[in-house]
Amino acid sequence: MSQREQWGSRVGFILAAVGSAIGLGNIWRFPYMAYENGGGAFLIPYIFAMLTAGIPFMILEFGLGHKFRGSAPKTFAAINPKWEWLGWMQVFVAAVIAVYYVAVIGWSISYTGFAVTQAWGDAPKDFFFGQYLGLSSSPFDMGGMQTTVLLSVVLAWAITWVCLVSGVRAGIERAGKVLMPTLFILLLVMIARVVTLDGAMNGLNWLFKPDFSALTNYKVWVAAYGQIFFTLSIGFAIMIAYSSYLPKKADINNNACMTVFINCGFSMSAGVMIFAVLGYMAAQQGVGVKEVVSSGVGLAFITLPTAINLMPMPALFGTLFFLALTTAGISSHISIVEACISAFMDKLGWERKRAASILCGGGLVISLVFCTGAGLYILDIVDHFINNFGIMGAAVIEIFFITWLCNLEVVREHVNRYSEFYVGAVWSACLRYLTVPMLVFLLISNFVGDLKVLYGGYSLSSIISYGWVVFAGTVVLGVFLQTRRSAPDFVSTLKNPL
Ligand code: PHE
Ligand code: NA
């Protein structure tokens, strides 16, 4: 039996966990969510969700991975063999995210190159949808393979693969130690650059101008809770896998809090940077900030390039921005693929090299779908369903299982053992009585919303095949893997573990 790999240092672990948490979502989702949901007032539900769900759940996941020293399937199987499927469901949710997230990293890589000469020209929107993505007419009309997208996606997979075959310490940890400081410096330089631009303060005003009436709207609270799980990478096998490599005497509670605070601090700083740019753009075009905000893909690949065109020294800011996006994306991608690799290593007894190569190779093949003319549509649908049902569903089942059906006291003692500060009844209560009902409510309201209106105006058949079928697939595959034979090390020898 070979020894499980281990992080080389505490800083190394935290940077890796932070690398997972800080991703594309912090840069293009948070600012827009805050803007949409009451501006400055959004911070109240957001911080509430962070304190009552984010931190407690992060502590729980770190504690589980650390206690059972296994990937998500191994951890849940050790707690109760009947629950192995939940770990696999999370792994497959992660796998689905891995194959489309990498496409966006690919775009960032391409755009880092484009930024040098503003290759997107005077009409960034036409460039992005037309020349670059070759967007087709519908999700079933694949059109041709886009060569530039394809090459960038291959490069992104190659970087992830190199880091992952090298192992926890020599690969993942080292990548975090290079990528995270680079990202922080990039963001600081960008902030310093943009806050002095004309109109920047006006943009910040828009972001932080509180609209307290938003607090009475339940949708704002739902948005805050929804954002917190995705942004912290909790509930889909990642943090359990990462904490399974912690040394015995690790300060779980403190590590969890640091990871959460650094992620949320980064989100706010990214919000400042983005809205300063939007404020400048609005001033240059003589319109209101409201006129220029957009979300997600549109924000990063259309609005920002448009703003960059208006800036002094556009190549400099453009390169910094897309380099930052790439850096944030790669470190998250590494974590999500590692969640899958560690599961297959545990279950089937595969070597790391083999697991990394098979999964990255297979992932690349599936990612090709996102390099076609229909890529953006499919990505949009898959992302919506995996976020709203996959992540939320797997997270609520996990929290419910552990806090209602298992002995949470054992976890509590475990996480407190080497920690500087202790968690107690408030921690359990937040998970049990606040987070579980909140997530159930959120799932139901998302579900009802999706039944009422077809997401994004797509056809029913595309919603079913790329949305519901993909989501259902994570559960079906999860159950299937539970029935497969396991490597000897996979089976827990603990008696009554929780
Ligand atoms: N936490 C990431 C983010 O905010 C989400 C994520 C992590 C997505 C890992 C995919 C992989 O972007
Ligand atoms: Na994040």
C-alpha cells in the first residue's frame, strides 16, 4: 500500500485551496451579481451567506477530507458504503464543469494574444461571436471546428495535465505558489492603473450604491447563497480531495476561514477593478454606467475589449486582464480535474500518471464540442443546469446527510483537534437549520423557475439534452460507479466512523 501524497507546507495548501476558489467566477460573476442585486446592499446577504454557509461548509469539507484521507467517493463510502454514489455524483459534476470551464480558459489564452494588437478591432462583439467563435444558429447546429479556439483549449488542457501528473507537491502546490502571487500582483497593478481613470469613481459608486429595498426580495438572498458555493468550490468533491492531502496535525478551522476570506476579498477587489473600467467606459461614451454593464462571457470578451479600445496604452491593460483571467482559470481547473483524478486513483487503484493522462485526454475529447460553432450555446445551457441543480443538489444532499443522518459531533471534535479556535453549537446549527432549508428552498425555486420558462430562450429539446440529461447523467453514473469493484485500499476499515 503506497502512502497518500501530502502537501509540503501549510502555505502551499492554502494557496492551492485559494487557487481553486478564486476563478473565473470571481472576476466575471461577482461584480455583476452585486450590481444586479442591490449594489452595495448585496454585500449584506453575501457576507451573511459566507458566514453561515460558506465558512461552516468549508470547515466541514476540510474536516471530512482530512479525517477520511480520501477523495469524495472514498470519503462517503467510508462513512457509509451505501452513500458512495454521492461522492461520484460530485465527481461527475466536477467533470462536467472541467470540460466547459476549460473552454473559457482557452478563450482567455487566445485573448491574451489578441490583446497585444487589439486583434478584436472596432467591433469586439462581431469579432467574438463571428470570427472567433463562429457562432452557429442553434445548439444543435455544430458548424465547423474553430481552429484558434481548439489550439487554445489544447494548450489549457496541456498545462493542467503537466501540473497534475507531477503530483500534489511538485505539481499542484508548486503551481499555486507561482500562479496565486502572480494573480494578486496582476490585480493590484490593474487596480492601480484604473482607479485614476476619468469616471472610475462613478463606476464604483454604481457598484457600491446600496439599494436596501433589495434586501426584502428573496431572490437576492437566493443569489447570494447560490454564488457562495460556486465561488468557494465547495460541494463538488474538490475541497474534500485537497484536504485529504493535509498532514495529520492541521488547523482545519483556521485554514478554512483563510481560504474563504481570501476568496471573498479577491472578489471585492476584482469588483472594484471591473467597475472602475466600466465607469471609465461609460464616461468616454457619454452614457450611464447602467448602459455598459453586462455579465459573464459578454463582460470579459465583449465589454472589456470595448473598454480597452478606449484606454490609453490598451495593449498593456488588455494583456494584464486576460493574463489574470487565464491564471485564475488554470488554478481552478487544476483543482477540479484533481477532484476526479484522486477519485479514480482511490477507487481503481490507478497510478497518478495513468489517471491524469486518461482523464485529461478524455476531457480534451469532450471539450472539442465547445470548440464548435455551437460551443457557446451548449456551454451556456450546461453551466446553468450544473450550477443550479448539480452543485446545489450535491451540496444540500451532502450537508443533509452529514448533519442530519450522521454523528456531527465526531466531525466537530475532529476539526477542533488541532485548531486555534473551536467551532461549537453555532456551527452545527448554521449547517443544520439554516443552510439545509435555505438550499432546499433555493433548489425548489430554481426548479419551478426552469419549468415556467425555458432557460435562455433555447428550444425544449436542447434544454432537455444539454441540461436535464447532463444533470441526470451525474447521478446515474454516480450510482453505476458505486456498483463497480473497488481497489483494496478503497474499503474503509473504520468501525462506526460517524
Ligand atoms: N471557485 C471557482 C470560481 O469562482 C469555481 C470553480 C472552481 C469552477 C473550480 C470550476 C473549477 O470560478
Ligand atoms: Na471563487
